[in-house]
Amino acid sequence: MVVPGQGADGLFKPEQVKLRIEHLSVAYSDGTESLRDINLSIPEKATTVLFGPAGGGKSTLLRTLNRLNDLADVVDCQGHVWLDDVDILSPKVDVIELRRRVGMVFARPVVLPLTIRENLTYGLELSGEQNRSRLDDAVERSLHNAALWEEVHDRLDEPASSLSGGQQQRLCLARSLALEPDIILLDEPTSGLDPISTGKVETSLSHLKQDYTIVLVPHSIQQAARTADFAAFFLGGELIEYAVGRQIFTNPRDQRTEDYVEGRFG
Amino acid sequence: MINSEGIHTAPRGGALRRKRIQRFGFLGMTLATALTVTPILLIVAHIYSTGMPAISLPFLTEIPRDGMRAGGILPAIVGTFWLTLGTALVAVPLGVGAAIYLSEYASDNRWTRAIRVAIINLAGIPSVVYGLFGLGLFVLFLGFGTSLLAGSLTLAIMTIPVIISTAEEALRAVPNSFRVVSISLGATQWQTIRRIVLPQALPGILTGIILGLERAAGETAPILFTVAAFFLPRLPTSIFDASMALPYHLFVISTQVPGMPIKIQYGTAVVLLTFVLGMNIIATVIRSRARARRRW
């Protein structure tokens, strides 16, 4: 039995929990999108989808999970987010280290104004890695994982901006993977992509979830249904329902979830 | 109206009128451009055609003789070179540093807005006021005397606002998404600035630096009281030496020395103009190169 707003106890075993969000509330100074008392457990090695209409708090939650919200105009942030028993909201947490463990892919592909290779080694070099062969290994491995190796392996030293939009977004995914994070956050990663590129990204994600914890904000309800192992429905800054993917899209418990899934409001 | 293919078109008269207005507009703007450019070209052409005959190796490498009516202008050239270099050494780190602080670190509040307004106002202060300020602070109060040091510092204070404004603009032109992505990959704010923001903004910053220094190199009023010697037929040997400088020398030989050969006046103007135009051309080349290389 899943109680709305009470996380997903019983959906998976306690030892599978990677992220445990407790009583999380976030408010911005301009009063836009915020979160109210979110309780949610996210399992390892699975795809958890956060979906719902715009302004529901999905992006805010993602940005809280790697403390990118530190850059935003947050006036109030309460509660706890436990990542392997460390409260990442604690002021004592090493934010730099956290962001290496929790990678992020944004809606718009933003490649850094560097070469393809430099984009991939950027984070590793900043963390002090200088060994050329280890860097090369990371480049090749992450490009394979993001299904981009075949297309770019012979042009690694060209500007990353010379890639197509779909390739750039897979490069952004590979760039996160190069740091070997535990968790990958994706905020509508395919919203600007054509269906073929979208398919490639979704396919890589379905392979990646065997090794990584994936938290995805999908750009459509169809994508949510295609990719979700677990799905959480957000509305107006609150978690309405959290359940196994198959169930929430076919047989939601909450009337509001049902209305949204069936397209009665956007 | 509907034409033969059944497509709606505007009435003919209206289209003609719009076309005519457009043509007049273009004509007006072309004229405005020509009016702006022509005087500059005329000035440059006049100075070069009159002054070039004076340019010779001795003119550039000898000290003035015969009450500056003969010989060369080497002390003035060297003086302006050192002044510009000294200005750069002080103004570039301070100006770029302040721009980085304002653009990357300072939050947008009443205090920083006041600083920005102050910087804009500083850029508008007449240069002679900077000269008097330099006289009061560096020459007299700090006891540097009329010296290259006092002159460079005065010119630096005048140049810093220009460098800050242009550098800050260049930094702000770097898309914020680069900063967010870099931070999300575990970079510190300084690493982000060093590796992503500064390289992207560098052409704009360099352009601002060169344009600011170019103005400093050509100014007369700020060096009038702080460094410039009326006639000092030797090269400066330390930063506490007074020195001749091209703009002031030009002023002196144009107005203060009777029986001055016109050739030498214009020759000096040619050297100063070449110095300044040369810096301008370097700035333009840097900018266009960077634009061609831009990677986003």
C-alpha cells in the first residue's frame, strides 16, 4: 500500500534505497516553483521518473539533489536528503565532491566551449586526474555508454559545438558519466531532440540503469511511461503519488494523477 | 488585392511608397556614415602627408637639439612607451580584477549598483581633473615628485574605469549556462572563471585594455603636472625620473617654441598617431580573430 506523500515504503527493500528525501521544503525568493514537505525514497540501479505539470517542483527537487540550488535564489530550504547515510543538505558536506557523485544533464544541451575530448575530461582534470591513459579510458568508456563513440571517435579534438543537437546532448550525458557518478539526474534531457536522438538517449539510459541510479524528469507523459521503473507525480510543489511505473500510468490511485495521466489537464 | 495566382498582395501604391522610404532611409544612413568617417580620414591623410617627410631614423633615435628645433624625439617616444607600460602594469590587474569581482562574485544590491554608477561617472571626468588629482596625491602628498611613477599612476586611475566597464561587459556576455554546467561538474567558482569564463571573455577584455591604454597614451592633461618635462634631452633612468612624452611634446613644440619647423611638429604627430592607431589595429585584429574562433 502506497500512502501519498509518504514515500514508497514497500516498493523496494530498504537496502536498495540510494536517496532518502525527508520533509524537504524549498522556497525561492520570487515565490515561483517550490517544494512542500516532500518524502521520497529513490532506489539504486533503477530509473525513477519525476513527472507532472510545469511548475510542480520537479526541477527544484533535481537541483536540490546535487546542491545546484545553491546558485539559485533560495530563501528557505528545510528537511534532509540522505545519500548513503550522509545528509547532503548539511553545510558540512563537500559540495564539490557531491556534484561529482551526482551528475546532471540539463534540458538544453550545453557543451562547454572546448573540444569534444576536453568536455569529457573537464571534470576529471579538475578533480586532479592527470594520467593521460586513464583520461583516455574515461573518454572512450563514457562515449560508449552514451552511444556516441561510433559517431565521434575520429574527431575527438574538434570543437564540441560542431556536433548536432542530439550528439551534443549525448555528449553532455557522457560528460556526466566520465566522472563515474553514483547518480545521474536528467532534467527533460530530450526536450529539444528529434525522435531518433531521443530514442538513442532512452536506449543508453536503459542500459545505464544497470549500474547507475537514474532520476529523470521526462519531457512527456509517454516518455515517463516508457522509461519509468518508479514514478512520482508532482503537482504544485507536492508529491501526490509515488508507485511502480506500470501501475501509476495504468491504474493510478489518486484522482489528480489519473486526470493528468489521461490528459485531462497539462 | 488578389493577383492572378489568387495570392493576396498589398495595394501597389503602398509597396512603392514603402520602397521609397526604405531607399531614403538607406541614403540617409550612408550619408551619416560618410560624414563621420570623412573627417577622420582627412585628418589622418593630412597629418601623414605633411609629417611623413620628417620621419627618418635620426628623427626616431636621436635626442632633440637646438631648442627642439632639430634632432629627434627619442626621449618623448621612450617616455610615452614607459608611461603606457606603467599604466598597463597598474590598470590591467586592478581593472580586470574589479571587473571579475563585479561580474562573477558581487551580488546585485544597492552597494554594487552604487559602485557601477561611480565607475561610469569616473570614466566621464575630464582628464585635466585627473591630472590635478595626480599632482595632489602622487607628486606632492606621496612625494613621488614629477616622475614616471606619478604619471603612470595618474594615467592608470584614468584608465581603470574604462577597463572595468569593458571587461565586465565581456564577462557578462559569456552565457550563464556555461557557469552552471561547469559548477555541476564539480568545478569551484574560481576554476569555472579560470577555465571557461575568462578564455571566452578574453578578446573583449583585451580590446577594452588596449582601447583604454590607447587613450592613456595620447592624453596630455594628466601628465602635464605629474611627469612631463618641457625639455629633457636624455632618457629616463628610473621610475622617479621626469620624462618627456609625445602628447605633451607635441603641445610644447606646437605652441610654446617660436620658429618651430612645421615638419617636426607634424612628424611628432605622425609618431603619436601611429602609436595609437597601431594599438587600435591590434585590438581590431584580436577581436576579429577571436570571433572567427568562437566555439559556441
